[in-house]
Amino acid sequence: MYLARRLQILVRDEIEGALAPLGITASQYMALSMLGRRDGLSSAQLARRFGIEPQSMTGIIKSLEARRLISRREADSNRRILRIRLTNAGRNCLDACEAIVDRAEEGLFANLPQTELKTLRELVQKVLGNSRARVNDANEVPKHKKAGKR
């Protein structure tokens, strides 16, 4: 777990640095990326996918909305729920971010042969798949075990 956390920090730092010229943070990029794959999520759904509190997602959403990269509209089924969608500017920004992040990823993993990189991706997907299998609701985040007894 320690190594996974160190890798997470390294990747986040690389993404932050690479996207800085666009004025996009790693968290903003991740939100745009999630919306690029599944438009129409609510702020609460995005927060669950991020593994953060909904209040923490509010700042990310507000900053993207202020830049007109996303828009929010009431859901047809429940007017209290705001569905978030990428705007055209948001899609263009996401495309630019993806190209930058791809280059950063290539640099970060340059010392791995393609076969090892493929294996790494497959192993990470297996771990993530195991985690998802333990979740009853597709929109729920797995609960972490309390430290202590093992």
C-alpha cells in the first residue's frame, strides 16, 4: 500500500505540473475526465467516485463552472439534483488535457517496456475490479477497514 500511495503522489505531481500551463489542477482534470466518460453525473456522484466528501467536490465544480467548462441543469426526475455536463469548451479542454497527460504518462513510465506497462495496467485493473466487486451499490465508495486488528 505504501508503494501504491507513493506512485499516486508521483502521478498527481506529474499531472499537476504538466497541466499548470492550462490552469487546470489534477482534481479538475479528473472531474473533466469522469464527465467525459459519463456526462450527467451529479456533484454527489462525482464525489463518491473521487472518494471525497460532497462538500469538497463543490469547490472543484464551482471552479470548472466559472471557467464555463461545465454546466449544471436540474434533473428531470428530481429538481434538487443538478446534472453536470461538459460544455464544448470543456470537451476541448479535456482533449488538450488528455494529450498533455498522455505525454506525461509516457515520460513517467519511459523505463518500463511495453509488456511490463501492459502487465502493470492489468494488475491495477484487477485490484480495482476486486474493490468494485465488494461494493453493493455501483455509486457507493467502498468503506475502508479501521486500522488495528488484522
